[in-house]
Amino acid sequence: MNFAILENGFLPSKISTILPDEFDDIEYVGNNLPKILANNQIESEILNLEPEKDISHLSIEELERAMLLYSYIGHAYIWGNLDTDKVIPKNISKTWFKVSQKLERPPILSYASYALNNWELQDKKKPFDLENIRILQNFLGGMDEDWFIMIHVAIEYEAKEILSNLKHYFIDQNEDQSSLESALESIRKINLIMNRMPEKCDPFIYYNRVRPYIFGWKNNPATPNGVIYKDVDEYDGKPQLFRGETGAQSSIVPALDALLGITHSNDPLREYLDEMRLYMPNEHRNLLNNLDEWSKNKRSNLTSQDNSVTLSNEIIKEVHTFRNKHLEYARIYIHEQALSNQNNSNVVGTGGTPFMKYLDKHLQETVPTND
């Protein structure tokens, strides 16, 4: 089993910021998406796009860039053009599907495009910092939309510290207490980053300007039958049901659960978590599957010193704090907004789930071990 990815975390080492010249029309729509949406021109712009692109020469980084652009434009078409029937024109559906096949995840906006591959350093001469991140692609734009994504990117960046240290201690069995101490320090930093969400992301603006565009087509009252991808032969004209973008598609928490021995009972909520892996980059999905095997077969055989058990439990408590903050944000940013605003449904989360119930259950299951 290969766990090397834990050393560097889940952010890609290289991110493409522009596609080759033959994709100039796609780049144009992406760059101007806020203006196009504001002027209700998304349909006309898409119908002017070249229907099918040659993607055979694209690198993996360029494929991710293409996935990002087609996903944003596809979601803009569905959610920024509410009068349209739920059929994605062939001008984007055919290439979007081909790119998704190459990347082995569905043609829908997922966390990998929304956050992992959607940033660069504002000032490349300065080190990584939350406020030195520039988001590459928006729907409507503005500080709140950027900040929401920036927080996720900063958490992913810091997560490589906790993941690598837990790998050293538990998987490599380098039982140096300093690895657990560093992991504890890292998860505390993650919680400090998480606490900064309200600084520049207002709940009202998030609910009304950011959230509506990241919904998917599955378990969504607005698309009860799914969405048709025009002229994609493999779908045979049938509507497709895909989950929307959600933080549950990040690999951090499932990796921490496996490394720390946190388990979730087998029920529809657990099935949902497993389903989220279909929307992750293939190497992340494989890693989590390997971690599950390791946790099931090897973790119970670990011998632990008393102090390491104490440190592990402190880390689990911090993961509990992280989940608790996530639940609090779900209440403030979504549930409370929905009580006074009917513009988008609070029945399901952007991933198509009863999110308050799910988040609370995951929180209750995050408990210290009794080793």
C-alpha cells in the first residue's frame, strides 16, 4: 500500500492557470463569468462555444483546468439560467464528459475543481498564507465567495502537517512522541483557520450569492429527474444524477478518521461518505481505500505508550472541535438563513443530503479511544 501522498497533503504540486490557445473561447467565458451571469447571457455565450475539443494532448494539470472551467460554466448554465430546461448543451457537454472520463470522476463541479485546483499565490515571492491566496475562478465574484474557498485551501495546506506526522507515528511506526505533538499543533492551527470564516464571508451573501451555484443534480428538488448531457452517447439521452460540490469531498477528515481509529456506523450517512469518494481525484480515492484496509487490519495491532494515547485523544478532541464548528456554520450560514429566505432550499445540502443531521451524527461519533 502506498501512503506517500500523506507526506504532502491533498493540494496538487502544480496547478494550470490557462489552457492552450484552442481553448481561448472557454477561457473567455470563464474569465467573464460574473459579468455574463449578471447580464443573463450565459445561454448565448455557451451556444457560441466550439462543441467538441481535442483533449488528447492535455497534461494532467491542464485536464484539471479544463474540468474546472467546464464545471463552472456548466453549473452557471443550470443555476444561472433558471428558465431553461435541465439539458446541458452539446457545446460543453461532450468535452466536459471526455475530460471527466480522463480524470475518472463525474462531469459535475466537485471539491477538487472548486478548491484544490482553483488557486495560486497572490505574491509568489512570499510564503503561503491565508491572505496570500488568489482564487482563479468565480461564479459571481466578490470577497465572500473568494474567502469561502480560501479558507478551504488554507486548511488543505496546513493539513499536510497533521497527515504526515500521523503517518510517521502510526503507519511508519516511528514512535517518536514529537510526531503526535506536531500533529496536535497542526489540528489546532486548522481550527484557528476554520474560526476565521466569518471574517470575510457573510452568511446572507454566502446563502444568496455563493451557495446556489454549487448544488448538484442529485436529491435536489429543482432537478428531481436529473440533468441531461446533450449528445453524450454514453448516457444515451438519459438524465444523470450527480452530487454537488461539498466539503465532504475533501480527503482530510476521512484520512484523519482512519489514522486515528474514528469509525462511523454503517447506515445511509456512512454510505453517503463512501459515495463522496467517487468525486475525489483518483489518487485520493485510492489512498482512502488503502487507509481503510490499513485501519482495519493493522491499526488494532499498534502498541501505544500511555502518553501517546493521551496525545491521540487530544487530537481526536480537536477533530471533534472541527466538526462542531462545521455544524455551527451549517446552522448559521444555511439553516438560519433558510428560515427567512426562500431563494434556495434548506432541505438538502449542496451535496444533496439532510446536512444538519449528517454533521451532527459525524460529530457524535468523533470520540476519544479507550486504548
